[in-house]
Amino acid sequence: MTCDDAKLLIHAYLDDELDAGDSASVARHMDDCTACKARFDAYATLRKALSQPELYHRAPDALRQHWTATTAVPATTRRARRPRMPLSVAAAAGFVAALLLSGPAWLHLLRSGHTGDALVAEVVSGHVRSLQQQHLMDVVSTNQHTVKPWFEGKLDFAPRVKDLADEGFPLVGGRLDAVEGHSVAVLVYKRRLHVINLFQWPVETGAVSPQTATQEHGYTVIRWTDASMQYVAISDVNESDLRQFALAFQNDGSAAAAR
Ligand SMILES: [Zn+2]
């Protein structure tokens, strides 16, 4: 297990949500890695601090009475009365409840603070999941004419599929995944022994945006949009290789030949 793997699993480990194998792997890694052990200790301290009773306050009686009165009325009239509760109070209460009740969500805020980008965090999770759970591919094929039809009927859009073997990135298969609550297509490519996952889904804006690269948890993530699709490529190959991959995929000349 690498430090990057440990970083991704450490929150679930802390919450006792891992299976026995992963849990043992994280524990073993922390035996040998002071950095990850220190990270774990910091999160454990944080979680303990959040569970301190002095963080919890009894709501003022007026608010409690108002709340009781509001929630006691029949459902049919509740909707009409609800706006009388100050929205700021409702929002603050909801936020505090979410903060205090869900440790993992709280920690997730911290975690995604690396880039402040939830989308990148989701793609990283999808990528790691695909590598760890032997769920890399639903359809295994080096033939784009097999991969493309496989998605038909599984998605409400037709993903763009290209083989890039000539450019050094052979297509090896595809699968379905989810990003921001949508089903997305993932094409799986190889670069020597490395895996490249290319996520894609339709966008409505039609605003073409150029490649942007970020580093997250040791992975390179490159995003771009064309007129109709958002693309996110992720891999542990170096950034220049992944840029080369993204350019090859965007290249219209070979796209026309590949279609
Ligand atoms: Zn480590």
C-alpha cells in the first residue's frame, strides 16, 4: 500500500468502515509509515474534539416551542407555515447538524480542501475504486467497435470512443461509473503498465474549455470540454504523458478516422 492509497482509506479506517483486508493493510502501512500514522492521529484527535459535549447547545426555549409547533401541524398545512421560520436559523441548524452528525462528511470538507474541487475528488475516488476492487472494466476489448456499442442503452448519450494504440495509448475497455450523481462513460486505456481512466459525460453549456491539469493524491487529472462533452482523464502516469494522451484524444484528424 502506498501513502496515496492510505490517505484515501484512512477516513474509512477511522470510521471502521473498511473490510478486514483493507483495514489490515492500512494498519500495516501505518506501522511502517510515520507520516500516515501522524495523519491518522490528527484526524482521530479532530474527531474526538468534535464529539465534545460542549459543542452541543440546547436550543433556546422560544426556538424549541416554535419548532414543536411547526412540526406538530398536519403535513398539508406545514408547507404553508414553514417560511415563517427564519431561513437563516433553519440553514444554520441544518448545517450544524450535518457538521456534528456526520464525521465523514466533515472530514470530506477537509480532504477536498486540497483543490477545493469536489469533482476532481469524485474522479480520484472512481479511479482508485476501479483499481482496487477489480472493477476496472465492464467490457474488455481493444476494439472501439465493440466498446462503443456496449454503452448503447446503458447511457442516455453516446460516448466518444477512440483507439489510440498508434499514439501509444491502447484502448483496453470501458465501464460505467457515476460522477455528481450522473451515470458517466469511462474508457480505459493503458500506457505501458499504467492505467488511464477517461471519464466523459454530456454538458449543456457548449462552452469549449481548454485542458487544465491538477495533481490530486498523487494522480494527474486533466479536464477539458468540447462542444458537447466534459472529459476528465486521470492516471498515475506523468503529466506530460497524460497531456499527450488528452491531445491525442482531442485530435480531430484521428477522431474522424476512428469513428
Ligand atoms: Zn504512508
